[in-house]
Amino acid sequence: MRINDPEAIETILRDSKTIAVVGLSSDATRASNSVSRYMQSHGYRIIPVNPHETSVLGEKAYAQLEDVPDEIDLVDIFRRSAEAGRHVEEAISIGAPAVWLQEGVIDEPAARRALEAGLSVVMDLCILKEHMKRRR
């Protein structure tokens, strides 16, 4: 498996039902909000992970991934690249099958650690754009 493997992207978009979005903001002008709202409108359950929010898009927000009581199919990271590695480690520790570092979020060592731990890894791509390309 490799980072941004087209088959892995297909599988993630097809099989993921519950997406934990790290850094999801209630501010409708933020990309995390508009992208998550789009994914939610296409049938995905969005779980906000942000210690500064109580709820976003009608879903209870959690301070960290470890606090989420539900099974997570995908961890989508909307944080600065310098912060991404910590969240990739959390994704590995909770047993998430896949991690997606949004467009502009790049952490090669963290991505390699996730691959080595058996996770599917997408980095520096927008999940909304990838979803739209496939006309789901």
C-alpha cells in the first residue's frame, strides 16, 4: 500500500460511513465546515473533534479522538501540518482503518507511520474534491 493509492481512495469513499473530522469548526466560512457539510449531505456521518466546540453540524463534538465512543471509519485531519502527526498517532491508537490529511496538510513521517501500522493514508488531497471527481 502507498500514500494516495487510487484504490485506497475509492475504498475509503465507498466504505467509510463515519468520519471523525479533527479540527472541524462551527464557523461556516472555514473549509473544515463546508467540506464536512458536503460530506454529511452525501450520507456520511460526521463526528467533530475539536476541544473548542460543543457541537457542529448537529453532532456532538469531542475534545480528542480517544473520547469518541463510536466506531470511526476514517479520521479526516483539518489541522496545520505541524499538528497533524499527533492526530495521526491518535488515529493509529484508536484503531482507525484510514486517515486523510486534507489539502495542504503534509507530514510525511506521520503518513509513513500510519502506513506501517496498516492504515490507508491520503495526504494533501481534499476529500470533497475526490468525492466530486467520482460523482458519488
